[in-house]
Amino acid sequence: MQLDARMRLFMYLLGVFLTCLLIGNLIGGKLTSVTVFGEERLISVGQLSFPLTFVLTDIINEFYGRKMARSLTMLGFFMTALAFGIIHLAGVVPFAANTAITPAAFDNVFTSASRIQIASMIAFVVAQFLDIGVFFLIKKATGDRFLWLRATGSTAISQLVDTILVTCIAFTSLPSSVLVNIIVTSYAVKLLAAVGMTPVIYALHELLERRYGLAPVPLEQRAA
């Protein structure tokens, strides 16, 4: 069976989306710090890949509709849960003698951040559905104008919720001041990423319309 351009493109977008999502969850347990105005602030390195998932959600929402964007979200959630289950199943399988990777090393890399991974999955579903809904409402209010507004606006709102949820669920043992530090810094990075990704969204939008001959899904179909 030969796939048409629309379906081939969707497969590419899906592949990049799932890769960024899974990698973000695997590396999310590592915290790094940035210095802002002389003050050290903490941030998860998972933020390296997560912003792209929301860009792709907006693109799919725009060209494939709200229903497809929701399906993508649930697929991402279940694939993350599947990866989580396989990793933990691998963790309980006994190690062979003289293995190059020690149990401690394996646990540090894969299973020590279980709470963070669970928090990320919960926050992801809530934030994605919020992103999809806000994107639709702005699209309904403005029509095909102001692509930057619906893309950045939906991401700004959904990522605030995502940041609060994942931080409060994953790092409950940390002092409140540290939690606020992580939330403020992570959200600032996400907001800057959302603004910085605006040209990327416009470029993808132009590519899809000119190169692949795709048109945004009509608002009537989005509401269906």
C-alpha cells in the first residue's frame, strides 16, 4: 500500500513526537542549574526535548484536527507507560554474574526517577488536552489569523499547568522555596522556548502548505 503525502508526513511528525516525549521522560530526573541575575536556579534537562512535543501538537491540531491531536496525546501517554513498564520489568530481572553494568548503575539511569516519570505522564496528559482546547478556542475566536497567538498562547497556559503538576508531584520532599525555584525557572525556559519556536511553527506551516499541498483543517471539522 502506498501512503499519500499527508499520511507520510503524519508518520514523521508522530515519530519525532514520540521520540522527544520518551527521551524527555528518561532524562528528566537529571537537574541542572542556570544562573539568572546572580542567583542559581534549578531545571530538569527534560526541557531539552519537551518543548518540541507541544509545537508538534499545535501543528497536528492545525492540519489534522483536534480529534487527531487528542489521539496523538493518548498514544504518547500509552507508549510512555509501556516504556515505563518494560524498564521496570527489566529492573527486576536478575543480573548475570560479571556483567559490565552493575545493578546500581542500571537503577541510577533507569529506575531511580520513577516518581518523576509518573509525574511527567500525569502532567503531560493534562497539559496536552489543555493545550489542544485553548488552541481550538483561540482559533475559533480569530479564524486563520494570528497563528503565533494560538500556538504561543496555548503553550504558555498549558505549560504553566504542566510545570506546576510535574514539579509538585515529582519533588514533594523538597522545601517549598526549592519547588518555587524549579517551577519559576522551568516555566520561564518553556515560555522562552515557546516564543523561540514561533518561527519554526511558521516555517512548518509554510512547508506543509507549499511543499505538501496541505491546508489547515476547517473549523467546522475541528468542532465535530
